[in-house]
Amino acid sequence: MELHDGQSSAAVGDGVLDFSRLRLTSFTGDTVSEERKRETRQLYLNHNRLSSLSSSVCLFSNLEFLDISNNGLSVICEDVTRLTRLRTLVARNNRLDEFSLPKEFGSLQLEVLNFSGNRFEEIPLQCTKLPRLQSLSLGGNRLRSIPAEIENLTSLELLYLGGNLISAIPPELANLPYLTYLVLCDNQIQSVPPQLTRLHSLRSLSLHNNLLTYLPREILSLVHLQELSLRGNPLVVRFVKEMTYDPPSLLELAGRTIKSRNIPYLPCDLPSPLLRYLDLASKCPNPKCAGVYFDSCVRHIKFVDFCGKYRLPLMHYLCSPECTSPCSSNPQSDAESEEENSVPADRLQRVLLG
């Protein structure tokens, strides 16, 4: 079935009215029957040439989903607050900023709000008053900060703020009990507040392409954290630089020889300090290596990269630079995947940053 609106046509389905990609410069909905307006649950106006959103959109009184992305919108009309059943608003890639929203925008019962690809320099305070909001996306804007009022979004599960100019993470962000996905990549963030340890539901934290030089040790207590993206930070560069080999002392070389060759000795043969020293020998974790180390070892940190994200790093303490773990000899081997999957979650957390 098709409805005609001047030179354009709209695809119609059960509860769905699609006016996308029709090069519309305005939308009044005059050709839509009153019955159809009442039945419409989803309205698509994306990829058109709209410069303003007509108040006639509010005639779709039972609307739950509205997509007005990829237009030239610089303001959202006041009447949109009359859409009491609206749950999802997608307004990506327009010309919206913090002055574009109606004063009572926070009275909506939105659960999903996407303002990515606009011109926001601040997160509008109206957005922090949405009581049921579960997903907020403001990526690719001009944001310089995150307001402390973000803590009011107590139902939030996903916060996407990648591709902005944010330099700091407010500690109030830690007061979001259900936050599961936090995306802060491609910003100018220099540090992570230790308060984030209170984000007990957090599973994915994207921090790549920032200015991080360290992470707080408190982050180890994020027990559900599964993905940590860190590439493109000075932090990762420092990891590589710190993996330099400190040559073993003559004492350690002698101790390694005794232990690795199983040379027998009795307590009466050596002074007590040397006996205690030999008892401190650590076996190389490489099952194919019989070597040991005391004070001098190689810290081998392995990042596993998939789809642009890093799993938490694994750290092996090896007896020498020449001794590599079996999985590192063939990065594509099935053995590596099996080893990676067999590593307990608590180990992944414990070895983070050493």
C-alpha cells in the first residue's frame, strides 16, 4: 500500500509509516488519514531535506518510534513533548545543538535517545532529566565535558560519547547502577577516576584514542568487565617500552644453573642467605621450558585484538626474551584460542597493568 504526499510516496505497514529518502523539504502529514495517524507506532522521516520538524508530527498520538536522522534540522519543535508514548528518538546527523531542544524535553518518557553527529557543545540538561532513559548517544559532536547531572539517569545502560573533545570523566558517572556499555573513545581524556570502580554492571569500556598514561588499580574490581579498549593511548606505548629485558646478575645466573640442572646441594654446603635465595626460584610458565628465574624476568604482555577492541591483557613472566609462550609462536593457532578461553576471569582482572 502507498500513500501519496505531493510528489512523494510513503511505505505503509502495520503501525509503520516510512517517508525516508523521499527528498522531502517539509512534512505535514495532511494526506495521512486520522485513523492511520492513530495506528502509527513508527514514523521514519530520515534522509530527507527537512530544516524544521512540523508540529503536525504530534498528531501521531500513539507514536513510539521516531527517526528524523540525516536532515538539516536545527530545532525540535515544542509540541514533540506531547508525544507521551514516544520511547525512541533518533536524530543523528543534523544541525542540532544545546539550544535546539524544547524546555520541557525532559518530561518525555524516552528510553533511547540518539543525537550523534550533531553540533552539541554541551549535553543539554533536559537530557539528564529523562527518567526512563536507557541508551544515550551523543557521539561525533563537540562536547568538552560531561555534566555532573549525568548521575540523574539512573536507568542508563549505554552511554556513547565517542568522537568529542571531552578531557575529563566526572566521578558522578560512577553513580549509574545499570551502566553496562561506556564508550568514551576518540576524546582527550587524560585520566580515569577511581570512582568508576562502583560501576558494578560495566561490561565494556572503550577508551581508545585518548591521552591516558595510566589506569587506577581500583579498576581491577570491575568484576563484570569483559572488554577494555586502550589502543592509541600513551599507556599502551608505555607497556611496550617497559617490556625491556634487565640482564640477570651473576648471582641469578649461578642460581638458575643450579636449579635448571638439578645440581644437588646440602644445607651445610651453602650459607643460609644463599639457601633462602635458591628457595625463591620461580619456574618459567612455558611448559616447554625448564628454566627458572629469581629477580630478573621478562614481562610478556599480550593484547588480544578483535573488532577494534582489546581484551584485558595477559601477562606472562618468562625466564628470558628468547623464551616465548607456546601460543605466541603461532598467533593464529587453535591452541591460542583455547588458552585464551581457558583463562579464568579473575586472572584477566588480576594481571591488568601488572
